[in-house]
Amino acid sequence: MKKLLISTLLVFGLSMNVFGQKHPPAPPHPSKNELVSLKMKELDKKYNTEKKLILNHPLATKQMKRDQMKALNKRYQTEKRLLKQVK
């Protein structure tokens, strides 16, 4: 009887320990403002890299660069405005 009680407690304790290791607590979710600011940073970074690529392109003429920059600026402003509306 004593051995049964000890083995039962031992199995129960080990199963609780394993269950606790399988399911760690969920990480906190970022707030809406944090998500928007993260997206803003990504948008700025993407804009700057595309701008650098356009301006440093060896074969593009000035007119082509101007047209591409105008389209890039328009798209950037639109996406920025949408992110501000979400905020």
C-alpha cells in the first residue's frame, strides 16, 4: 500500500512537471501602436533602400529616375497615410 501511494505521487508529480514544460506562458501581444510604429519603420526602411537603388542605377536617365521617384513618393505617401488612419 505504501509503495502504491509513493509510486502514484511520483508519477503524478512527474506528469505535472512535464505538463508545465510543454506549455510555457504565452508571450505578451504587442499593442496596436507598437505594431503601427513597427510597420512605419519597415516602410521607411523599404522606401530608403528603393530610393537609393533608383538614384544609383547606372543605366537610368535623369527623366527615368525622376519618373520612378515620383511613383515611389506617391506610393510611399499613400501607404503612410493609410498607416496614420489605422493609428
